[in-house]
Amino acid sequence: MRAAGNTNREIGEAQARVALAAAIMPIDETCDLPGRHNLFEQAAVGRATDTYAQALTNLIRGDE
């Protein structure tokens, strides 16, 4: 049987993964439009990447 903490870490990782995908989508949808990407979208992807990396690290290490 799995500990409740593992489930919470898995949920956190999954939520961060979804947030990262959501941040990437606006850039991906406009990849064929030159000059369309703005700094706010790029910054959002950067933040989401950092958050996902931390959530994945927590999952692997077993940290909260």
C-alpha cells in the first residue's frame, strides 16, 4: 500500500506538468507566426519549467 505522501507528491508533479504544458501551448500554437512570441509567454514557460523541475525532484527524492 502506498503512503499518502507519495500520492500528494505525484499529484503535485502531475499538476506542475499540466501547468507547463499550458504555458507551452500559446507559443506552440503560434510557432509559424514570426515575431509572435512575447517575453511574458517565454517567462511563463520558464517559471513553469522551474516549478515542474522542483515537483519532479520532490517526487524522486520523496520530499514534501
